[in-house]
Amino acid sequence: YMITFYVNNALNTPDEKEIFSKFGKWLVLQKFTAGNFIVGLNGTNTINTEGVITEGSKPGLYCYTIIQAESLNTVLALAKECPILQLGAFIQVSELNFEMC
């Protein structure tokens, strides 16, 4: 499963550092079968259908992690407890399909 975290790029709340600290601790404490890592994104560029390149991601892609879990419901329950949601962020959970590769 891939858990993708989206955060408003304009965030600047007094609690932001504390919540991101809780987010890091939350991730480390998870009992994932595999994949307890997170990949932050830097230097992201977006290319539109006309080939125009702009800096940044749409809409506020922050980072992702890939994990192995028993079921989608397990991952959804886990994601609902993520502290980053307190910032108004949202989380997308996707089942990976390796047959397409």
C-alpha cells in the first residue's frame, strides 16, 4: 500500500513544528510488516499537457510511504490516526498493483 500525504503549501501555524514532530514519531512507532520509511519530496516540478514546466507539486504533495499490511482497512485505520491531519492535511491510501509494471 502507498500512503500519500498532502499538505497545504501555505501552512504556517504556531503548532506546525510540533505536529510535524508528532508525525515523525507516529511513523516510526508503526508496526509495519515492511516499508517503515517516508520519502520527502524536494525540487518537484510539474509538467502540464502543453509541456509547460512549473515548480512545485499539485495539490501540495508532501511525502509518501510504501508499506506492507494485512488489508486496506488496516491501513485506513492507521492513516486516520496520523497527527498531520491536525494541520488540515489529507491522506490518500492506495493499493499498489505490481502487475502493471
